[in-house]
Amino acid sequence: MKPELLSQLLADVEQKRSVVLCTDLASGAARLVHPYAPEAGVDPALVAACREAADADRSQKWDGPGGTVFLRVFHPPVRLVVVGAVHIAQSLGRMAQLAGYDVLVVDPRRAFATEQRFLGIPLSTEWPDEALKRIGVDRRTAVVTMTHDPKIDDPALVAALRSDAFYVGALGSKKTQEARRERLRRQGFPEAELARICGPVGLPIGAVSPGEMAISILSQLVEKLRKPAGSKPA
Amino acid sequence: MSDHSDVLHQVAAWSRTGVGVALATVVSTWGSAPRPAGSLLAVNERGEFVGSVSGGCIEGAVVAEAVAAIADGKHRLLEYGVTNDRAWEVGLACGGTIQVYVEKIG
């Protein structure tokens, strides 16, 4: 690989752009393809193959007209927006960072969202719908609400349901969930949309402590990311 | 920070100081290979490395090939697995097979 190509690749990685490094395994010739903003003049079949690999987040070989090409997918980190700077969010934020995710904790209540309580975790005191709009929720973003306060949680869930977020979770008991679903129904969300909300949130592993709750939520998030409905197991 | 970004930054850092570097990439796997396609291992001319292409079972062999690639400038497509005739030497304990592409940077 030429040093110039490596520099371009590093620039894409640092600026958090999805990019595919395409290497001809016989000749060693390599180029970059941006699957969601393809450059002009690239073989459309190669662009389509890169797009497919990027969508599946799976680096793979592609048999092109000129031989076998390896498509190495580089995505920016998965993003997790935690709404509610509550106790569980402290564990969830740290664990998600260990898993390699970009975490943002959002809570307009300044008493909760303090740097002291969330050392090393990016914080925002915006209203969650504003924060979600600003960062641009995409198909590699997860949103989990944790405040139990409809004034804060509901706008976040509305924004998440209107986005391509791969995971939408809402903390709260079955009773809380039903009340929430009813409020969202009145806002016009059909059942199929409401079904996207994982609530009660997390896999049912009997989690009790905040750390265990974080493990249960992260496990469910990974499952949605890596084994989306209808996909082949990884 | 993600795995791949760590490896690429190390490659760039070595390159900047004029040290020869090669990058090894898992390009396909069969069976129960420990690391998926796309896994990266960067190696410098002194044999120092970051990242991984397996659970550790073939790293030694890949590092040796990478050092050779830095010396001769040629890229290589390597295959390791239980069916490989060198399996006794660098086989994958898990019973999988992996193909690794190794190229010099520069």
C-alpha cells in the first residue's frame, strides 16, 4: 500500500467517514471507495459490492472482472446516546466505551449531568430531541432512554423512532412501557413502529445492579447490531 | 478507540520515523477461525507488532512473513489451517482455516 493511500484512509477514519479499502489480491493494486458517497468513475459493480459490504459491516472478497478484490470496510464507531445521566448510565457509558462505541450522555438536568459523575464520558445538557437532531441519528446509532420522566424520555423516543437508529431502548417497568406506548400511539405511531422500542430494556438475564443492567442492555444492543432480524448469524 | 484505528495509527507512526512496515489482513476464513475477515496486524522491520489475525496461534508465522515482505517488497497471500502441510508447525488449534494478505507499506 502506498503511503499516500494510507494517509487518505487515516483521514477518513479520523473524520469518521465510512470507507472501503479495495485491494486486488493478485496485483496488490488498491484504492478507496466511499460506499455512501461514491466517487465518479468507479465501476458501479464495485461500488455496489462496497455498499453491500458496508451495510452488512462485513469485510469480504469480491470477484470482480479483473480478479479477486478484498473489500475492507472501515466504519466510524457505533454511537450510543444515553438519555438520562442516571446511575445506570455511569456503568453503561463506561462499558460501551470499552466495547469501542462513541458514547454521549444527554440530560438537561444539570444536577445529574455533571462531569464529576461521568468522568471521561461526553456529556450534553441539551434537550434530547435537540441533541439527537444535532448529531444526526443514523443506522449505526443506538438510543437508550433512562430518566423515567416523559418530558425528557418521550421526545427522545419520538426522534429515535423517526430515525434509522438500529437500537431504541427504554428503561422502565412493563406498566411504565404500556403507559408510554399509549402516549406515543396518541402521537400517531403505528404498532409496527412502537415495536422497535426495546422495553423493558435489555436481555432478561436477571440483572439487579447498575453494572449488571448495563451488561444486559449492551448485550441486547450488540444482538440488534450483529444479528438484525432476518439476517444470517455472524 | 476502535481496533482498526489503533493499528492504522501505529502503521503511520512507524512509517513517519522511517521504519519499514507491513500490514497483514485476514481476507477469508473457514470453520471456527478466531478472528473475522478484515482483522489487521501491523508489523515493523524489527518484528514488533500490533493487532491480531488469530487468537495468537499463527501470529509468529505471519510476523516472519511480514518481515520478509518488508525486505523484498512483494505482497503475499498466505493460508493457514489444519489441512495445511505446515499445520504441525503453525496450525490453528480451533480447526479453522484462514487466508492472510500481507503487503509492505510504501
